[in-house]
Amino acid sequence: MSGISLQRNEQVIALAIIAMVSVSISFTDWIQRAIPLSLPILFSSMAAVLCLYWLPMMVSYVLIQRVKISHWMAHFSTLYLAMASGALAFGWLRSHLLGIRSFELSEALIIALPWSSGIFLLVKFYLTQKHLKDEQSLRQQAELKLLHSQLNPHFLFNSLNTIAALTSSRPTQAEALVHNLSAILRYSLRHAVSGNTAPPAVSLSDELLVLHKWCEIEQCRFGDNLQIEFDVDEALLCVTLPAMVIQPLIENAIKHAKRRPLYIEIRAHSEQGRPVISVSDNGVGFAEAILHGDAQSGLGLAITRSRLELEANAQLELSNLPNGGARAQFALGKYR
């Protein structure tokens, strides 16, 4: 950690906490001494907050930032000397307010040591946790960028193969599907990860519009051998989810179901107030090793699983249907 850097709200909170602790200790000390509260005592307590804590903390912070002090020992020494100077100033003010002697230099140094050590360690601990959280967020963003970069070429490759199969026999229809693919790619790029910002979520209604375009491409390729139906609760159309996470589930069913004609159902319904999205087919189902986690699923499912965990805190669940076929589903957060 090269330096100490706090946001304005963090600085205010730190000063407020120190003030509450200091005032509490001061008043407790006067109460234990059975001395009635008076204006001099009140001013003395306020002087303690100002001279012992606030001013030393602010002065040392400004010095560290302006001089660009980077070593932790220099950080501590700056705070310690500032608090020792503050203790001397407080002792002088207290002697005038309460008529008692001021602090000697040795006493000021002793008073400043535990407080400067405690404050320094707390600030360092807080900044370390803050930096770890920031680094975790950056790693997550980098992982999301990688996942999106893997998804787009994978999706593009399979879609272009579908269109290529129609170019010679049905060029007019292939041209229409190219427009569909263009719209899908624009949608995918528009909702890709950009910079350090979180990937934008989309509404289920927007996602379904793009899915219909993609399904038209696949149904034109397979003809009567592929039937895709949607069963969507209209109350869920405004629910948000990561963009392009349902399409890989449909694509996986088409590639691995190994049955023709293939029937695929995309369903969106509610379970206990949580939107559940599922893709079911009448194929051969998942291998037992995949269901039990002993073997890895395909690239599309692996990417989708990671994206759901990172972007929606959702788990992709794979299962086989009792009458044959497979189901991939995930539940989103509550929407009511």
C-alpha cells in the first residue's frame, strides 16, 4: 500500500467516530471523579477532540498527501508527532480552562503513542480491506470481459454456419437471416462489458425479441426437425437478467440432444416470488457424469454458468426429465 487515500465521506465518518469515542471517555472520566459538569469541562472535552484527534489527523493526512509520503513508518511517525503536538496544545488549553498544570513533553509523547498506534492500525486495516475489495472487483470485471469475448465468437461461428447452409438453396431467406444476425450482434455488442463498469442488465422482453430472431435462424436450418416454443408469464417481461444467457442454453440443446425431430421449450415462470428461466428438450439428456459434476459441460454451458454467477448471483441447474430429455434452468432474485 503506497499511500493513504480516503474519500470525503470516509474522512467525515472517521472524524465523527473519533469524536464520539473521545467525548465518551472524557465525560466518563469526569463522572468517575464525581465532578459536576460545567462549561469549562465541556470546553475541555471539546478541546481534547480538536487538539488530540481532529487537527493531528487532518494535518498528518494533508502532509502525507501533499509530500507524497509512501513508507508506512513515515505515515506513523507523521501521525504520532502531530498527536504529540496536539497533546501539548490540549494540555496548555486545559490548564487555562480548569486551572491544572499542563502536560510535560514526555507526558505528551506517552499520551500520543497508544492513540496514534490504534488509529494508524485501524486506518491501515480499513484501507487494506478496501483495496482487497477493489482488486476483487477488478478481477471480476476482467473475468467478465474474458467471458463475453469467448461468447461472441462462439455464437457468431455457429450462426454463420447456419446461414451458410442456406445461401445456395434459399438466398433470399439467407439474406433475411443475415439481417437477423446483424440485429443480434448489435444487441450483443451494445450489452458487452465496457471499461470497469458492470455489464448492463436487460429486460426479459428485450432478451426474448433477440431470441426469436436467433431461433428463426436455427429453425430455417433444421426445418421440421426442430420445433421451438415459448411459454412466458407476461408478468415477468420486465424482469432483468444478463444479456445473451438464454441463447447458449438453446444452442446446447440443439447440438447435444441427438434426437430428431427435436422439441425445445423456453419457459419463464415464477416460483415463490422468484423468476425461473428454463430450457427443456426431448433429447437424450445430460450424461450422469455432467449432472454429478464429475465431467465438464460444453463451452457454452460453462460460460453461461460463470456469467450467471458473476452477473446475477444465480446458479445454473442441470437435470434430466423423467420421460427423457434435459433441462437447464436458473432462478433470479425476487422481483416482488
